[in-house]
Amino acid sequence: MTGVTQFHNLLHTCISFIGAVLLLAIYYNITKRFKEVLEEGNSIKRVDKGLLYFSFGMLVWVVSGIWALSASYFTFEKTTIHQIGINILSTVNNLFWLMALYYVYDAPKFIYRNEKNVKVIAIIIVIVASITLSFSFLYGNDFYYGIKIAALPDVLLTTFLCFLMGVSFYRTFMYRDLKLVAFISVIAIVLLFVSQLSDVLIGFDNEFTNQLIRVIAKTSLISVFLVLATSWVIQLAHTPKPNEMKIQFLDWSLIKLTIPSKGIVNAKIDFGSKTTQYKNLLTFAYRRKFLEAEKQSIIVNSGGDIKSQTYVTRIIDNINSILNTEEEKLERKDLITFIGESKYRLRILPEHIIIDEALLEEYKQQL
């Protein structure tokens, strides 16, 4: 191991460890201070673990740094065992990134809160890891036509996850009006992708440049995680309390909404021709107010009461567009909470939900 590589591994290990510890500290502080909001209406106490899985991913970086240093010290860098260790750590890291994206609201919809798809991708990751291990035994560290066959499957999988992370972070920070951070996050993800090329292509063999890119990418990404944690704190602090929200269904397509912390007081909202969104909201309200606790939720998936999460999101988007709110926009989490297994429930307390009697009778006839 050259001095440049040794310096990179030491720096990589220290930075990753500090970043992981900071994220863990922030996570546990958040879960303590906002425990009621995170566990609200959740019988299985399943809190948002996105930040936790990001920190676990960085701890895997720490282990990988220690593994690289150990390989250098005990001189087994060129062996198959070293390559297998790298592949296993990369697989675990990819799994943690995937589980983190499951909790990121602005992640692509086929991953966010979609247990079925996440399980499918997790299985794919394990299969790719198995193929990579097989290639490691068959081909070792040899290059064929300028390509390291053993590392190719893992690099392709990492590229896919980098794409998902880039899209998720860009959407998250743009939505929170942190445009500069959004662009920095994309650059960090691109650099992280570029840093993988030296593992599979023989042409990317400038050691100093490769290690510099890796340090910049991982340091930038850790900084992005910290900003993400800060934005999460702000979001939780601005989440309306259930006992302050009130909703009244006046007529078909017409509601009156009150959320003081969002500057909404007795605001009349006419959904107009958007009857699907209105009916979905009325269904949420009806179940929350009149049904037993275990039946108050709605299953949102291809085989559920609501076929797609897009329809749930449109309820909030329509309310924002009708109210024409600029600064204090409603988020889906403000009105609708996820309680596990594709189930969602209205956050407003039953006693704060009022449905016109004639409207209620008409709605019951359609059940």
C-alpha cells in the first residue's frame, strides 16, 4: 500500500466514524424530543429510521477502512479473501442505503414506504452479491479486456443505488428550498459513482486522483446527511399537533379546514372537479371518526382501497394549490400518517372531524 492509499484509508475511516457518531447522536436526540410525533398512532412503535440506516451505512465505511488497513498490514491485499471482504461490506452498505431510502419521503415512489418493492430490490442485492462472490473465486483480481469482472456486478448495483440517492436528495432539498444543498448532494453522488470506476476499469488508475475523489465524495455526502438531519428536525418541529387540527365536510367537494400552526383558520376549500381526491379524504375522515381503532386505516397499494400513493399525495397537493400557500405548505405527513404494512390514517382527532348529516347519508349509500 502506497502512502497516498494509506492516508486515504486512515482519513476515510476517521471521517466516516465521526460522521456516523454524529448522525447517531442526532437521531437519538430527535427520537427522544419528538417521540410522540414519531410514534403517533403507531401500535408497533415503528419510528422513522432513515437517518439511523444512513449512519449504519457510514459505520460499514468504517469497517471497510479497517479491513483495507488490515489487508495492508498483514499483506493480503491481492488475495481473493480481501476481495470477498470488500464485496460483502459493499453489499451490506447497499442494503443499509436501500433501507434508508425506504423512509425518505421524496424518494422514487416505487421505494418510499413500498415494502414489496424494497424486499424485491433487497433480494436482487443479495443475488448480485452472490454472483460477485462467485466471480471473485473464478476470476480473482484479474482484468479482462480492461474490465475487472469480479467487481462489475457490484459496481452496476451501486450505480443504480447512487441514482436513487441522487434523485431522492435532489427532490428533498429542492422541496425544502435548499437549492444549493440539492446541487451539492447531486455532485457528491456523482463523485461517489466516479470513485467506483477505478475498481472495475483499468483506465482509471491514477491513484492520487482516485483517492482524492473518494475523500471529497464521502466528506460531502456526510455533510449532506447532517443537513438532512437538520431539515428533519425543522420538519418535525413544524408538524401540526393532532389536537389543533379541525376539519368539517360541508358538502360534496367542499370542506372547512383549520390548522393554526400552518396559518390555516376556517379556510374553505372547494375541490371542484377533483372528486376522487375529495372522496379519498372523506373516506379517511369517515374511518377515523366512526370505525374502531384497528379499522381506521386505509391500505394504499395496488390491491388496497386506494390503488396508489399518488392519489394520497394529490389530496395534499390540491389543498395547497387551492389555498395558494407559499411559505407554510402542508405536507402529507401533516394530515396523514403511515402506520405500517401499507396502511395510512388521518391524523386529525375523531372529535375534531365533522361531517354534514346529509352528506354522511349519501356517502354511506355508496359504501
